[in-house]
Amino acid sequence: MFIAAAALLFIAGAHAADAKGTVRVQQDDGSVQVYDNVTIRIIGDHALTITTADGKGTLLIERAACSYAGALLVCLPYSMSLEQNGTSKLLDFQRGTTYFNFTSEKQPLPLSSTTVPPNGVLFAMNTKIGTYVAVSGTIDERKK
């Protein structure tokens, strides 16, 4: 992301009843904030949105290179934007990976003891200024 404040603004918000995701932000100074009840949506074949519980901020991942590793779809994003207050800004991130599990059973990450829940997603990225953002949860909606 372009600044740590943008990450914090995107994930701050009130609780939503149906959201099943969690965002964890670790700043380069070691401070950590955890935000629950984000909404995770897949739109079409190429977009992932992660929206705050209050609906005021959305992280949009529109472009990624994807392939399967076993039952998991693994995507390396190369275009992300933050939509907030009626504006959209491209994010300046260093690297990120998204794992999707579209099966009805937990699936292990390659070379890890971590699992992705059924209908689940794990996402992690590092910003160029040292902020680490991780998202985990189940997909709330999938639109074709």
C-alpha cells in the first residue's frame, strides 16, 4: 500500500452480522491492529474485494496471475486499489499472495501446516514502507 494510514482507514469500521473475515495490520514499528467482520467478495473471474464492516472502504484486487497448487487457487496480485470516500487510489505494494479454497474441505497451504477453510481465502501483502496486511476468512459472496 502507499501509506500505512490507508491500510488502517480501509479496515476500520463497525461490525456487520454476515461478514466472516478478519484483517490484521502490522506496522513497521511492530504495532498490530486486528479488525473483524470484513466482507470478502469475488466478482467475476478476476476481482476480489475486501470491504470494511461499515462499507466505507474497499480494497480491490483486479489483476493477478493465478494457478492451482493442488486444490488451492494461488494468485499473485499485480494491481490493487483502495476505494474510499468516492475516490480510488492505486496502491504501491511490494508483494502479495492470495490463496482460495473453493472446495468443501480444509486445504493445506503448500509446504505449511496452515490450512485454508472451506470456501475460504487467505491473503497477505507487504507494502513498500514495511506494513504487513493479512486477511483470512470465508467468501461472503461470489458473483459471476
